[in-house]
Amino acid sequence: MALSARLQGGFNVGTGRETDVNALVAALLASSPQQVDVVHAAPRAGEQRRSVIDPAKLRAAGWSTTVDVAEGLARTFRWFAAQRG
């Protein structure tokens, strides 16, 4: 990565946009040849309700997203599937 020389310490890679768990599950199911039943349960006490990754440190170094979450998950799913053979 050409940016690596300018980056130090930890940084987050993400879109900076909130994506709910149901959207992530739908994207993964769309990428998978297997279909599974999704089971919803009641939230657990103290469970985090919302989260957004802040990629500001990478953006300051000139990085930006090139694929959306669904396409990124699809690519990741295909990569792992290829590793399994």
C-alpha cells in the first residue's frame, strides 16, 4: 500500500456510514451458495446498539472507499471460499 509509509499507529478501515446487522446478513446471504435461516433474538442487556467505524485517519492520508459494504463482503466471502478450495 503506497500510503503505508505515511501511516503510523492503529487506524480504522470502513465507510464511515452506519450499516445495521440485518443489512450485513442480507449481503452475506446474497454472496453465499448456501441459504440459512436467520434467527432473531431479543437484545441482551448492555449490548451495543449502534456502531460506525471512523476512517478519518486514512482519509487524511488520501485514502477513500472504492467499494460499498455489500460488494466488499461479497469479495471477502469469495476470497475465503477460494482459500478453502
